[in-house]
Amino acid sequence: MISVPPERYGWQNITFTSSDGAGFGEHADQSITGNFSHVFFHTGDLTATNNIHQIGVNYQFRDSKYPVQSVTTSEIWEGALPADSAEFEYFASMIPPTGYTTVSTIPFTAHITKDPPFGQGTATINMSISASWFDSLNDTSTAPIVIIGTGYNSLGNTIGTGLKPTRNRVGDMDFFTAEVPLYLTKFGLAQVSGSGNPFQLITLTIASHISSGSGGGGGSAPVAVQNTVAPEIQPPTLPDPGKTAKIYANLQGVITQATTLKSTDGLATVTIGEGIVAKDTIGKSLSSITIKAIPADGVPAVSPGSAFAFQGMAYDLQPDGATFSPAIIINYTVPQARWGQEFVIKTFDSTSGTWQDVPTRYNPNNGVVTAEVSHFCCFALFAKAVAPSPSLTPVPVHLAPQAVAPPPPTAMSTFSGMILWIIDMMTKNVLLIAGIVILAVALFLYGRKRRRDRVMHLR
């Protein structure tokens, strides 16, 4: 079943397919019912004309469900922005088999976005341009026409590829069509050329030495073969294209749905909570926000003598001058969290030409630096070393021994104490005890003798 929405919605047609035998049925009230298995979306032709060429684009993709609240946006512009051109050149160097070194011409760029993203499988992009553009070129196997696409993976990293499209001429227009992955959102029609990446080649250097002898004889030394591998060339650092998130707010600028936007490198996060009033410089509610990394050479220097040093993380938050009440949260994640440093997020004041501190807190356990900001501008992360607190050496204190109160006496303890006292007295007075024992024995013997003498006298 093919549906043709009103032109103002931007769709050429939306096709529903059913995999069951019943298909779709039309009723008396002109309603149509059925169980669809897939929906095919085909955007309308977006065209533009300059003094030289007419350009256009349309995009087709499918899904197994109907995205009720999703929005698809198509944009085209002449040529390529510097950041896009750098990305196109980089991914042209990766086109199999050996890549291309030159992107000689990019007549226009197309940008397709889906918010939130949806779709399954692959998509089809159709980029059209006046036939005179192709006729002015020399399309060969070493200088082909390609469509270069870029986008982001699930980690927020920039990815891309180059594809060889099919070309169809209809009247005075050429249509270049290619199957593209759904994660690609920006496309450039381009001619590439060059002999490929020379650093992917291995050069063999062969040195030989031939010596001749007399008598017509001759010989040769073994051939030395040296494998010379070209040094690895790191790809240039691509400029950050930035990331954008839609803002859901009412006419008064009050946020009706919380939004979180993460930077392309995944190290910075902007969070706008529900109920916050967000407005632009003329007092209108915001429709979107953007975060884009600032290269290190584009960050203004700190004031001379400052203890803080730039930590390589700076971002431009747009729209510039947007205000928030109350303040919103921005988080920076330090890749190598460590103790002994004081982190602070600063904003650059273009009027005074200085960096101003923003209220900041740092959690060294997870390496997250958090700041509250009430407006959008340029924000960067700085740090300074913190001297450790002086350690205190404990001084030993000698305490006087404390008297311990004896336990209350018992009958057993009293008896034991008497025995111990007697033993102690005997130990200390051995001679006295011995004398007493001798005297006692002498008195015993004397008394016994007198008793015997008395008995004898009576007889």
C-alpha cells in the first residue's frame, strides 16, 4: 500500500508492505486496515540551483515499525564546509583497494538526520546534478566519481566510507545512487584521484655485487634483500563536527523533557533538567543545543603567572549567550583521574580577554569534574597541583602507672593469704624457726624423762 502525504510534510511517498495473506483491505468509510511487516520511507526531492548547476537529493529507508514521533530532516548546500571537506578527504584515502590522495571537486553536500534515529538495514541515497558537471570531468578508473558518507557510531566516534554509485542520465540531469549504512548522515558527491596511499606499500631494495676473475671465469656474491617498511603515518586529527540535541520546551522556555547531550569524544556532557527555563539571546525558547570541541591551538592562553594549566579539554556550547534558570550541569570526565590536583572549569570572557572560574567540584574516585553554568559560551578544563598537607609526627607520652584496686576478699582468698604469709615469714626467719623447733624438742625430751623417773620411784 502506497501513501502519498501532503507535499508540506516532505515525503514523496510512504509504502506499507504486508507479509500475511490478507494484505490490506479498504472499508466503506475509506479507511484501510491490515497488518504491515515493513514501512518504506521515501523523502521528497530537495533541490536547489546556483549559477552553474542544479542539485538535488532524496533518501529512502525502511523500518519494521512506524515511528510516530520521529522527525527526518534533509539539507543540501553548495560545496563543502572546511570541517566536512577534511573528513571527506580522510575517508577518501581509505577507499579500497589503496585509497585516493586527492578530492578534486565536491559540488554539493547533503545532510540527512533522523531524530530520534530509526530504520533497519541499509538506506538508498540519490544525489542529482546537472549533466554538464559530469561532462566536464574525466571519469576514469583512477579518477572515479564517488559518494563519501560520514556519521557517528554508538560511541560518538566519527566514521565514514566511500561508495561507487550508479549513474543514470534523465534529460539534462545525472542521478548518482548508492546503498549506504543507516548511521551515515552527511554525504558528499566528489571526484577523487591519486595513485593510492604509498605508505601501504613495501619496498624491496636489492643490492647485488658481481665480481669477475681472470680466465673468463666469473662469480657472484649472494644477493642481499632488505625489506624496508615505510613508517606508520598517523591520520590527521579531524576537526570536531559537533553534536546537536533537540530541546523540548513550551513557549515560555520551560523545559518539558530532560535532555542530555554528550560531546563527540564522549568526555563532556551537558544536562538540562525538566522545569529549567532556557532562552536564547532575544528571549525565545530554545529549540536545540550544540556542543563542539575546540582544538588546543584555538584555546586562548591563561593569564601570565596563573597556577592553572589547560588540560586539553575545551568545548563551545551553542547557541552562544543562551541562558538557563536555574543553572544547568556540565560534566567533564578526566581520562586519568588522580589525586593531588585541583580541577576547575573556566569560561572565557571575551570582553576582558580572561578566563573566569565557574563553581566546580571534582570527584577523584571517578574522575568527573562537575560545574553549574547559567549561560552558554566557551568552557575549558584547567588544573593545578596541590601540595600534600604536612604530616604530623606523634610524640610518645609516658603516663604514670595507675593503681589498680584489689578485688574484694573472699574466704578462700583469706585462707590462701594466711598460708602465704606463714610461708613468707618462715622464709625470712629460718634461724628463729630452727631455734624454736630445737627448744620445743628439748622441752619434750625433758618432760618425758621426768615422767619416767616418777614412775620408777613409785615402784
